[in-house]
Amino acid sequence: MNDHSKYLQWKKSIPLVYDFFTHHNLQVPSPCVHWSSVLSKEEKHLSQIMCFSERGNTKNHIIISKVKVPSEYQSDLSRISQFNESKPSPHMETLGKIKAPRNTEVNRLRTFPTCKHLLLSKSDLSDLHIWDISDPSSPKDKDPVVLKGHEDGVCESSFAVDTCDSAMMVASGDQQGNVLIWDVQSLESGTDGKKALSPIQSLKGDNGHTDTVEAVKFQPKSSQELCSAGDDKSIRLWDLRAPEAPVASAFNENDNDFHCVDWSAFDLNSLLAGDSQGVVYLYDKRKFSAESKDCYIRSFSGHTAAVTCLEFNPLTPNYFASGGEDGCVVLWDTNKEQAMAVNGSTVDTNVELIFNHVGHRGSIQDLNWNPESPWCLATVSEDSSEGLGGGTIQIWRSSSLSRMTKDELSKEIELVCRDSKRVKTGPGP
């Protein structure tokens, strides 16, 4: 079966394996997508801001869109597979656009949990920018706050950026192995009159990164701790109270570059890292040492090419999503193997893999769980090589059946069969 036949087969299966799905064609590629503030919330759906960037030959923009996301079990399953790959999504509406600074490519977008009207962008420029999008239809794109500190030319194709969950802080990595930290608390009162901010710290020092920093992530409950991962095949743990050197480090067992990293909000000892050969590693930070290579708890091998992005589910512990250059987005259950072993069952290969989203036709550029709608993901791919335009954004929620245990699934099937039989025979006496 060729790739096109597999795609058509997947498309037919959408009503069976998805609770919600929508497809949005992009005329030019986009390297990032990020959820922002909720506009309205009703019983059957919510309206929410979602931002992404456009990377064109002549014009680069940040797009601010409104997305209507159905609540679970509220989608019309008979229609969700009836989409045209070359058309925009009926669930998405463009509200406003921001011109990218100096027409550069915007690689990553982030919001601040306490100030979601502020949007952080990281581009190929050495400066980062913070935009006020409190009025999405008329964003303040003329006077962004500029975060200075990186040297010229060290942030080209750079994706390492994060905002802190517990404070108004920003971390950014570059090609020289530096991680810079900014305190932007002053922006809580507004961005008017504030033009540029300098970093409060620069992390490298002894035993720091020796190559490009590909990803940074704050500890979810602390503004003083963060981790970074990069092309020197290492993950570094940092404490801003002792910034002279990393607190601890871990190195890739197979000497592969790390592309992405995340930190669990439910278990602060758990870190994820994805590498250039398609493997995701789960680490316990307490096992890090100066030069450790075997301190990971377990590995996940569901991709056939490099892992480009990953993220823990922010609403449900033990689950995460990973995206790769193979065009797949995989959902994982980190507890599944452990639970099966406790029950005395034989553990199958990749038993932790609970769902494989294969609706994209090109490399996955970014993914973001919706923090307001359980199990809803936004994913974006670059599809220019497939002749479908520049890229695709897909917003989707897998069926709850994919997350059930065998016992739960058996009971659900039994209930469906019983209800079906009752409909056919009619009510009893």
C-alpha cells in the first residue's frame, strides 16, 4: 500500500478514532503553533485564541486566530472526515496579523500564564519580542518590547525558548551554547513606554553547553530552576541561585543530538527529551550526575525520524505527545508498561504508545496541548514537498477509547452492544 492509499485509509477512519478533528491548509509554511486565552466558554464548545506564524518568501507574519473547539462528545462525527486538504478550517477565523520584525522568520511563540495577552516570539534575529494582543483584531505590532542580549547571528533557526509558569520570566538558548534569562515582571502593568529589556543572567560557565542549545524549559513550579538540551548531546539542569555551572547533566546514551525537552508539572523529577534518531527518553533528574549516560528511566521508540517536538499533557498526568520528521504525532502513556508488569502480563514492544496521528503529509514542526480543553492538540506540519501548499494545522482530540484499559474497553463495547440490541428489539415489557 503506497503513502496516498494509507492516507485515504486514515481519512476514512477519522469518525471511528477521533472525537474531534479539523484541518486548516496554509499557503505558506508555519514552524509554530500556540494556544492563548479563552474568549468564551459554553457547555458545548469554547472559543479560544490560537497563534501561529507564516513563513513566506516576501512577507512573514504572526497570525492571531479564533478557534471554536467543541467539548468532548459534541462533534458531528459523520462530518469531521469531510474536509478538503487545500481549504481553511471552518473552525478557525483570522482576527489579526503582526508583521514579523525585519520580515524575519518567527520560529516559536509562547504566552505567559498570568498575562496571556502578552505574546512572546523568537525568530532568526538575535532579539526576542513581546507583543500586546489584548485586542486580537488590532494587535500592538508597532512597538513590541525587545529582549536584548544574544549576539548577532547566533539565533538563526533557533527554537530554544520558554516562559515561566510561576513568574514573568523568559529563557532563551542560542548557537553558542548560552542560555539567557530575562525578568519581565514590569510588563504586567502594560507594555507602553517599555522599549527594551536586558537579561538578568547568562548561563554557560564551566561544564555548560558546548554547541547549539535546541530547547529550554523552566521547572513548572519554580522560577529558579530550568533545564536545557542541545546538539552537544546533553541535558543540563540549572539553578539561577548558583548560575556559575549546571547543577547536574545527562548525556544521550547513543551520542545523538537532543532536539526538544519538557518538564512534568505532576512529577517534578520527571523530564522528557527527544533526539535526532527518533527516540524519546524519560529521565529522573535525581539520577543526573556530572557525566551520566544511563540515567534515563525508559525510552520510547515510535518515530522513524528525528523527534522535533514533545510536550507532557498539562491536564492529565503520565501522558505526553511527541512529533517527528516522519510526519507522525504519537500519544504515550508513561505508566502503561509499569502497570502491565505489576499485573504479571507480558510487556509488548511500544505498549506505551496509545495513539498514532498520521494525518499530516510532512514533517511535524510544532505541537501544543490545549490547556483549557482536555486531550485537544494543535499540530502543524510543513507540506510544501507534497504539493499541498505550505503547511497544515490540524486540531484534534483522539477518541476516549484509545485511553481506556482493556477492562474499560471491554465494558464499553458490552454497553454499546447492549444498547444496539435494545434499539433493534425495542423496549421490553
